[in-house]
Amino acid sequence: MSDGLNMAAGGCCGPDLSCESAGSDAAGGVSRDQVQSYYGAAAEAPQEQLCCPTAYRPEDVGHIPEEVLAISYGCGSPIAQARPGLGHTVVDLGSGGGIDCFIAARMVGAEGRVIGVDMTEPMLAKARVNARAVADRLGYDVVEFRKGFLEEIPVGDGEANLVTSNCVINLSVDKPGVFSEIHRVLAPEGRFVISDIVSDQPVPEAMRADSELWGECISGALTEREFATLAEGAGFYGITLDREYLWKEVNGIRFYSTTFRAYRGGAKTGCLYQGQTATYLGPGQAFVDDEGHTFLRGQVVEVCTDTAAKLAREPYAGMFALTGPDGSAPSGCC
Ligand SMILES: C[S@@+](CC[C@H](N)C(=O)[O-])C[C@H]1O[C@@H](n2cnc3c(N)ncnc32)[C@H](O)[C@@H]1O
């Protein structure tokens, strides 16, 4: 176990959590209040080794003030991977000093919107001051920072095209609640791209109760499978993951930085059989979709309208030969 949160120990370190009072929103021995005071201090005093090594592309961060880069505590680069489109609305959860929001601002352009959500006032204050500098440099102002929790996101239903988060879900004491909130704020066909710390086996209860390790982005980590199962349970499909790098090994458990992508799915219109077909093209002998349908390679399968639409889009685009009701390629795809 760690013996206090300090930068000398390396990793996601900071002020000692152990003296903070436990709040009501707690998991095991850890509370949201503790996480909040921990990152409040990390906003005031930049800590070089906090969290994980993250390489941002110079062209993505050239318009971002140095102060923001100094308090960037992510473990991936979800916005660079997601590449939101012009005019899109992006919600970044646990936005911290705002780095991912400011990267997104350039990609969504003057017609887009970026909403950063964080519970920690000193982080929000830093982010808001620097938002003005970013707006001056870009020539438009599309970023706002809202105070709130991942578990109660202060954004209306279906407002976001993309939800991102960078090294934050592991800190939540109510992860199912976070996934259900992400699902709520995403528009039909919206998606999430989330970088987080995950473990190669479930973190034992004794470690989960260690608030210091929680603050270090260790003991609150899910396994990749637990993460995907929670996302699936909240209604997401097409989940993929990129394991980026091994970050640390603690008590024999390996902790990795991993980026997850998933899709919200469209509004249910009723799945109608109208003669559409899907033929799986490989690789491998068969593909099992998120609802458990098995497609054998080369076998023509009649699919309903929802499934046909889903298989035509990312992340399945190109994996199937699809035909419309009249045998032709359906419009809008291929
Ligand atoms: C490890 S830092 C990452 C900050 C930022 N994403 C980045 O890449 O620099 C975690 C951030 O998430 C915020 N946070 C943690 N748990 C939260 C929760 N349950 N609700 C809202 N914000 C939370 C903290 O205040 C902190 O700013």
C-alpha cells in the first residue's frame, strides 16, 4: 500500500487523503469529498508526475496556455482519438484544468459547443480563466465549464454528440450511475471515447478501501471486462478498447491506460423485417453481435431494420455486405 500521496512516490499523487472526513457519497472507505479535496490541491500546485504519461500532439495543444498543460492529469488523449466533427457538442467529464475541452474546441469550430464538467472549484476556476485565453487565440468562444458530478451530469437529455473523459471514471464511487448518466446526455447515435486506468484483475476490497490508492487512480480501477460490462448494461453497443500502456504494478496487479469507445444506439423504432440482409465478411469464422446474434462468415442472414442500420455504421462499417429490401445496397452506407 502507499504511505501517503506525494509526488516523490510517483504516480497520481498529491496531498494526503487520509485526514479528510468521509462524505456520504462513498465507496468502501473512499468518499467523493476526499477525491475533491485531493484534486483541489492538485489544481493549485501543478504536480509533474501526477497520473500518467500522456503525449498530446503538438498541433492539438499549440493554442492552450502553459498553465493548463501543467495541471493536465489525464492518461490518454480521448479527443484526439474521437476527432469530434464541426458543429458537434462535446461533454468532457472530470475536465480538470480543461485540456481536453480546449483540444475539442478547435475541432468543433465556431458552431460547436464544448461543456467541461468537474466537481472541484479550484480546477473550474483555472479552466475558466484559461478559457478566455483559448477563445482569444481561436477567435471564437465555445467552451464552458459547469460545476457538477459525473453521477449527476449537469447537461440535458440527448444534448451531446460525444462524451469524453480522461482518467476520471476510476475515481467515481458510483460507476454504474456514471454510465447511465452518459447514456442519458448522449443523443441517439452519440458515442463516448474514454481513457482510463484499468486493472488486469479485480482490485480486492482491502485495496479498494485505501483512500490514498484511490486518489492515485489505482484502487478505484475497473478491469477492462468490468468497464465494458457496465457500459453494455447502460445500453451501449459496439464497445472497443485500445490498451495503451502499462502504467504501474501494485500488489501484483497490473494497471494499464486503456481507451474505450462505444455507441449509444438509435431511438428504438421497432425492428421490422423488410428483406434486408447482412453477410459477415470475416476475419474469423463467425461474428457475435452485441445482442448475441451469430453471423457465420459468408452466410446471408436476414436482419431487421435496426440491425441493418447498426451494421452499416461504425464500428461495424465494412465488416458486412448489406442489402436493402430490394436486394440493393441500402442508401447511406457502403
Ligand atoms: C485525474 S484528474 C483528470 C483531469 C482532466 N481530465 C485531465 O486530463 O487533466 C480528475 C478530475 O476529475 C474530477 N472528478 C473526480 N471525480 C469526479 C466526480 N465524481 N464528479 C466530477 N468530477 C470529478 C476531479 O476534480 C479532477 O479534476
